[in-house]
Amino acid sequence: SIEGLRQAFLDPESRIRLISDPVPEEHTELLGMAWQGGFLDEGAIRFNENLNVLIGGRGTGKSTVVESLRYVLGLEPLGDEARKTHEGIIRHVLGSGTKISLLVRSQHPTKHDYLIERTIPNPPIVRDENGNIINLTPEDIIGSMEIYGQHEIAELARSKEKRTRLLDRFVEVDFTLDEQKKNLKRQLERTRIQIVETYKEIRQVEEKLATLPGLEETLRRFQEAGLEEKLKEQSLLVREERIIKTADERLNPIRELFEQLQKQTVIDRAFLSPKALEDLPGKEILDKANVILEQLELNLGELINKMEKVILSAQSGLQEIRGQWTERKEVVLASYEQILRELQKTKVDGEEFIRLRRQIEDLQPLKERQEALKHNLTEVENERRRFLLEWEEVKAEEIRCLTRAAKKVNKKLRDLVSVEIVATGAREPLIELLREGVGGRLSETINIIQRHTDLSLLEFVAACREGGEALSRKFGIPTTQAERIIQAGEELLFQIEELELPPTTTIKLNIAAEEGDHHWQTLEELSTGQKATAILLLLLLESQAPLVVDQPEDDLDNRFIMDSIVPKMREEKRRRQFVFATHNANIPVIGDAEMIVGLFATGEPDQGKSRISPEYMGSIDTKAVREMVEDVLEGGKDAFETRRMKYGF
């Protein structure tokens, strides 16, 4: 249209692309959205692939559109206040039974359209281009799409840990690193449990063995009284009985291993079934794996049967030996009873001597067990030390990845925003663990932990193992609190070693009024509006997924909207889809929104609905849309002219 040409020459940077300019990158985009039921009943919106702006007076449904997007995609709000607002809109404005439909286009690996539907309060479903329900989630399609409700950016700015998530899309994803982390966590937990259980068993064995010297001393006095010789055969019978029992006990671990193997011999080969392979061109080759696994299952079955026979044969043999020994025992007991009757005449308790001998014989194997436990403990401790070194290296690599991402951001937002990663910046996991594991007053300890720069968990644990004095000296923790941490036990120290203290992000904004000057201030030093400006500049940076923000101007300084936000928005909208709900004219007009959507409230305040009319959808080229922008965002032509004259423009 003529108006379109006029707008193009008014704003050539946004409207005109030279043949030498790079072709805009294809990206995931929202195509359209519709509602059945609720405040937006029968409403429908079509989206543009670039900048979309929702406008309307208060109560017309802008926030409801944003929260509908969040709900249909199954995305969770980041902040507590945002969560309350989201749940309130879904429950009270849209209401149970309302159906939200969203048409999405994914460009990778090839172009495909998907229809995502969700009826409150049910989970979302995904349909393909033929309308068939498919086994995908919205996240599989839209990836890392970001939606921020009213004031949610300001809420995000207050959390150092959540700020770090803003860098996720700039991190080069290493799936092997994530898998390595999960595996190391499992191994550390396993070794912790093994060490704690071994400690416990060693203590139990030591407690029992502590009685051995006293028993042996009593036995020595009996021997001096001549009972050893008189009851020699019965005394040796006690030792023989212990050998019989030990032989049977040696079969227990073999029985347990057999039971475990029995459960593992059936191999799941469903992934190699004819149906699973029918569409694969290499199915004839892959089917050979099925034959190999089938033969393995048969061979294992034969081995299990053979193992069962071997164990039963051993049990039978030991039972036969026990039977033979029991016959011998009865012969010895007959003569033993005769000796006891003779000892009673001399007031000597021969029965006590035999009980004493039996106690000592029962304790003797515990010495071997004690040595075996100590050997096992040393091996597991060495294994754990290796895992801890790997654990620290994996965490360090993650920090290096985030640091590289921060450098990318700093390069893209030079002179505007600066980002710095602080390793182990979030101390809450350690503080929470100490509260649970130690309890009592820890306020001074918590303050020290929060203020300590470059906190190393391994150094903290090492100081704990040196004792309360070392912990107090190295970290400044009050002596009484340090002692209580030590007394909490070794298991707590193991858990501290396994912790992950997430990194935090320090963000600075250049608030210099003059271009080229630098006056950097951290978020903590900035106003609410300046904080939101810094966060939004990060959000606007390159991504394949759409960005949706509800009324960002509520938390932004107007100067920064014009000087920083709108220019960055205009730059990025060719590479990424934006959806903004706003009252600020600068975003749709200066940002040159490709799609402006007007929302109007109809009916009574309590029972009214929102009206979304196709004639009020389009760019500023369209007369109806332009007049709506003048009326809704500028207060009408007269109001705009009055302001212009007062400003002297």
C-alpha cells in the first residue's frame, strides 16, 4: 500500500532489506492461538514471525493471553509472585473447561507445524499436521522458549541463582558432562553408604572383641584349676562346632549371588523385535544382535541351572558332614555328663567353662572379619577420593562453560551490560544441610559461610576432620558451633563433599548518560527499573525460541526503553519472534511491530469478556490499527497534540 511505502521510507532500517543484507534466520515461531470458553471465549490471534505487540486498556485480557501461552506450553513461572498470578488467572479468569489451542512451527530439523491443545485442568496434548495425537511434549517442539509475566523480570533480578539461567542458551551444551555428573553423584552416594555401613559394622565388631581379653583371662584361671585337661574333648568339640557353622556361613554370599543372577538372566530384547526393526534398512544386520542375545540368555540359563546344582550339592555335602559330626558329638556328651557329675562333688562349674570356651570360639572369627572390613574400608575410601576429584573437575568445567558464555554476552552487550560468573556463589545447599544435620544456633556460622569468598567444600571438610579448633581457626567459626559441626559425624562431612554450590551471576549496567562513557553499577545498586532493563537486555539476545513478556515497561525506566531496549529489539526481531503486552507506545511504534493486536473488554465487569477483532490486527500501516494505537497508547490525537505543544516539539 501507499501507506506501507511511506512507513518504509520513514523507518528504512526496519522496513527495507538490501540484497546485500544477510537473509533472516529461520526460527521457531508461534503461528496462531485460539480459546474456547473463559474470558477469551471464541477469541483468536495470528502472530507474525518477528515483533508482536498486544495492546489494550486495563482488564482487556493482555495478561490472560500471556498466561494462556504459559499454560498451554506447560511452562512454570520462575518466581513465587508470578506463580500466584498465573494460578489466579488460570483458575478465575479462564476457568475449568476452557480449551486453549496454539499452532507452532518448528524449523529444525525440517519445517513442521504442530497444534498444541490444553483444556483446563488437563495436561497438554500435541497433534501433527494431520491432526493425529503424537508422543511429544510442548518442550520438544518449542525448546527453551521464555515467558515472563507482569513484574516477573523484576522478581528474577532479585535472585542471583536464577540470573545464571539466563546464560544457559549461550552455553555450548555437553550432554556427556551432564551424564558424567549424574553418574558421579550415584557413585559418591554409593561409596558414602558403603563407608558409613562399614564404620558401623567395625564398631560393632570392636565392641564384641572388647570382651575377649576378659573372657580369655577367666579361661586362663579355669585352665590353672585343671579343667582344660579334664574337659579337653568337650572343649575341642566347641571348636569343631564353630568350624561346622563357619563352613555353612561361607555358602551365604554364594546363595545371595545366585539369587541376584537368577533375576538378571532374562534379557529384554524388545528393542530388537521385528516390529521395532521393520522400518530400518539395516534390519538384517541388526537382527543378528537378537540372535546373539538370545543365545546368551540360553547359555546363562544353563549356567544358572548348573550353579544351582553345585550349590545344592555343597549344601547336601555339608549336611552329611553335620550328621556324622552330630553322632560323634552325642558320644562325647555322654562322657562329658559323667565328668560334670564328678566335678559337682568338688564344687567346680564345668558347664561355665564350656560356655566360656564357646563364647571365645564364637569371637575368634570376628578378628578375621575386622581385618577384612578394614581392608574393604581402605579400598572404598580410595575409590571415593578418586570420584571426589572427578566431581570437582566436572563442576569446574561447568563454571568454565558459563564463563565462556558470559564473555559472549559481554561482547554482544558491550557498553551496556557486563556479566560475571561467581563460582560456588549460592551457599544455601550447605546452609540447609548444616541446619538439618547439626541444628541449634548457627547464625554466626551461616553469616561466615555467606560472606566467605571462594568457598571450597573440600577445604571446609578437611578442616572439620582436623577438629573443632582447626575449623574455628581457618574459617572463623565460633568454637562451640565448630565443635557441634564435628560432633554431627562423618556422614555429614560426606554429604558436604557431595554438595554442589550453584554459581551466581553478577550483572552490571552502564548508567552513564553520555554515549561512550562508562558508569557501571551492580544490580544491587540499581533501581527496580534499571535492574529490569539489564535483565531484559540479556533476554533479548539471540535465541531460536520465542520470547514473551507481559508489560515490561512496568519495571523499566522510560529512557532505557528508548536508548537500549527498543534498539536491541529492532536488531534481534529478524532472528527471533517476540510477543510483548504493553501500554508503552515506544515498543510497537518505534520498535515498528509487524503485528499489533488490539484487545477490548465487553459486557459487565464481573461477567464481561475480551473481544479480539481481526480488523484490529496488523502493523501501523493499517488505518484501524494506527487509530487504535493513537487512542489506547497516546490517549487520542488531541492528548498527543497537547503533549507535543507543551513539550515545544
